Amino acid sequence: MEAVLWYVLTGTRGGPNRIRLLRAVDERPRNTNQLAEDLDLHYKTVQHHLDVLTENDIVRASGDEYGAIYLPTSRARNHWDVVEAIIEQVE
């Protein structure tokens, strides 16, 4: 999981936005529209990054498709020290 986190959050151009999204859903679970508004990102951009985070088992959706609320997975939470180290290095 550590390698996945490093790749998804730092190994691609979208890493900084994925970090912002992960921090936001850790602070308070939200849906795509709320995240787009709160982070001042385009809805489709947020949707794309949430898809990447979901595919890599970093966040999960809870609820129906359109209004689904996103939150970190238990697997990501178990490696939260790595997430914090990545965030610290990026900042």
C-alpha cells in the first residue's frame, strides 16, 4: 500500500489535487459536488481524481452513485503515517 500511496499522490501530475481531496474527505466526508465547491475545482476534475483514489483503494464511496459521500478506506487509515509523510514532503 505504501508504494501505491507514493505513486498516486506524488508520481503523477494529479498528485497535488489528490492530496487535497484526501485531506478534505479525512476532515469531513463529502460528495463530489461539495468537494468541487470547497476546493474550487471543476466537478469533472474532482470526479476523475476520486475515481483514481477509489480504484487504488485509498477512498471509498458510501451511498448512492450521484450523492455518494467519499471517505478514506480503512486500508488508507492503516497507513496514515505514510499519507502524512507524503503530505509533509509535498508541502
